[in-house]
Amino acid sequence: MSLFVIWLGVMFPLVFSPGPANIIFAASGAKVGVRGSIPLLAGIDSVFIIKSIIIGYGLGQLMQDHPQIMQVLQLVGALYLVYLALTFLAKSTFATNQLQKPMGFRDGILLQLLNSKGWLMLFLMFSLFTEPADHEFSEQGVLVLIVWLAGLNISVHFVWVIGGEFIGKLSNSPSYQRALSVFYASCLMAVSIWLLLDNPLWAAIH
């Protein structure tokens, strides 16, 4: 229990913070509600579990030995966020009663694959907690950490979707809905700019 409390104290702020996936969850909740966001959530979290298995069982060493892989992922992910932000801005010009296609399972897969924050968070978790977890759970620590993180991710992601749905229902005013789209687009754009400025490849290009 003490290990779980320490783990939660480190991981909860990282999982709950407004990164790309959480912003998308809030926007999806506002647009299509909890039920309509489940395919998106399933895509994102299934990829996150696969990433956890890859890194937790040692295959992530390849990415540590070749940091250029992470830099490319971060660069492509940042550009993808710019695309999503522009998509939100385009949707803000639509009538609110116009049918809009929700983000689905494949969108979630692509978003999580390119989410550099998710990769870095997993490296941090396993570097900090693999040894104490193995000691606590008879060398099954990696599996326990994967299960803990999957449960935390799914729970937090539903919170973001529900929060977004609540915000989206505050008003049916077209101007309010447009303002929400602009807000989410601005958040994604801010995250993408931060990722680009932090990326050595982007600095080298410029």
C-alpha cells in the first residue's frame, strides 16, 4: 500500500495534467458526450497499454539508445497537434446543429503513438518504480505497474471526458460552442508550440 501511495503521488499529476490526450478528451466530451468518446478512449488507452508493455519489459532500451527516435515522434506529434488545432478552428465556423464526425478509435491510436509525453512518462515510471515493485511483488512488479497505470489512465480520461461534456452542456448558444472550439484549438496549439521549441530537430531545421 505504501508503494502504491508513493507511485500515485508521482503518476497522478503526470496523468491528470492537461496534455494533448486530455485536451482532446475534453473536446470530445463537449462535442459528442461520454458514449461518443468511448472509441477514442479505447484507441488511446489500448496503445498506451502496448507502450507500457514494450517499455516495461525492456524493449524501450532501443529508444533510450537512439534518442533521435523520440525526437522524430515528438516533432511529428507536434505537427499533428497543429493539424488538430486547425481542425477545431474549422469546426468552430460550422453551425452547432451540423453533424460532425467524432474522433474515433483510429484517431486515438494515431494520437497516442505520436504522444511524446506518454513515452517519457513511461520511461520515468519504470525507471523509478520497477526495482521496488519487483521487490514488493516477487518480480511481477512490471505487470503490477502496467495494471496500475492502465487503471489510472482510464479513470482520469473518463474524468476529462465527463468534464468536457459538462462544459459543453452549459450552453447551446452557437457563439459559446464556437468559443469552446477556439479554446480547445488554442490549448492544442500552445502544447504543439512548446513541443516544437523543445525539440532539437526543430531547432536544427531553423
